Amino acid sequence: MIITKTRQEIEIMRQAGRLVAQVLTMLEKEAQPGVTTEYLDGLAEDGIRQAGGEPAFKGYRGFPATICASVNEQVVHGIPGERRLREGDLLSVDVGVKWKGFYGDAAATFAVGKVSPQAQELLTVGREALNQGVSAVVSGGRISDIGHAIQSYVEGKGCSVVRDFVGHGIGSQMHESPHIPNFGAPGNGARIQPGMTLAIEPMVNQGDYRVQVLDDGWTVVTQDRSLSVHFEHTVAVTDDGVLVLTKG
């Protein structure tokens, strides 16, 4: 069942989203060669708690950290640890915040120092894939229109879209209906309507779309070990259009 939100609930989610955006901005500045992902995780937790929020991921289904920190061929759900970032790495960071009973969720991939032209191009494709997905959120449209827009753009750039992990509804629960695949034909799925709050999150691979989960039970990597990027926003559908709740 899809749960629509009131204006007041959407405003609370906007507050959560602003905090998520602030944390991502901080982490982008701190993601430098030599820094560990564990250090970034501690900064994120401190920032969220000092602002009065709760880390949404920590303890969620047993996840041990505040952020997901995925490097290079790691797609999503990387566990922060002692790994030190190196010049040329791509670091994908996913941040979730619980604020007054509602959630905000966003992700971005950062260049660590100077990256290769190929990595820079993948970053560009990933960012624009998210823009394409958000632009496809139109009241009266269908959920599958979002994934179709993302897939069409990404594959047109010679990259691939991960199939095994998808976007989702979000609100008083981190994951709500509907599922939002980043691929597929348009015109299917639930009808988009005011009050919906959605987490749109394309995961874009430089090579093949297939992925696998490592032995830690969390970290997802590309099967061919090609680079991957992850971008995400939480958005709200209103009578006046679509609000991106996780913008700074």
C-alpha cells in the first residue's frame, strides 16, 4: 500500500533532507587521499546527532555504521572501516537521517583527488541519470516512467543500470511502497500522485549491470569489477510540482 503524506509531514521530511544534504556536503570536503572511510562515518554520526537527528542506517537490519561508503567497484552498502582513500578513487556515500519520526535519504559519489577521464565521465552520467529520474516524476504519470528515463539516458551513454537494487517510497519508514526500478518500459506501476514521497537512486556501472554481494553480507560490487557510481534524492510530489527534499 502506498502511503501519501500531508503537507506537515512533507515539511518534516524536508528538514530531515536538509540535514542529509549538509552531511553529504561535509563528507565531500573531507573525502581526501589518506582519509579512512571509518573516519568519515564518525564525522557523519557526530554531525547528525549534534543537529538533533538519528542515523537512520545504524542498526537497520543489522547494518553496523551510519553511512554506506562504497569505493570504486563497490556499488552500494559498503561498510566503513580502515580502508584509506587513494588519489583517483570514486567514493559513493549514502546517508539516511531520522528526524521527528520521518526519514530523509540521499547519496552521492565523490572524486577523491584527481580521477581519470573515464571516472569523471561516469560521474557525469550518474549525476545526470538522477536528474533524468527526478524530471520523470510527474503527477498523473507512472512509477515505471522514472526507471525508463534513467535507463534510456544511461544506456545511451554506453553505461549500464543495476537491476538488483532499486529506489523506494520513504516516509515514517525507511523503505515503503512502491519499489522504483531504474530500468523498464514506461507506463506501468502505481500512478504518481500528490503526497507521494520517493527515494530515487540510480546505480550506474561503467561496464556490465550485473552485481554480487561480498562475504560480509552487505557490500555490493560489480561482477566485472568495473567502476560504479550512486546518486540519490528524496523527492515529494505536491499539487504545485515536485520538491527535492535532500537539496542543500
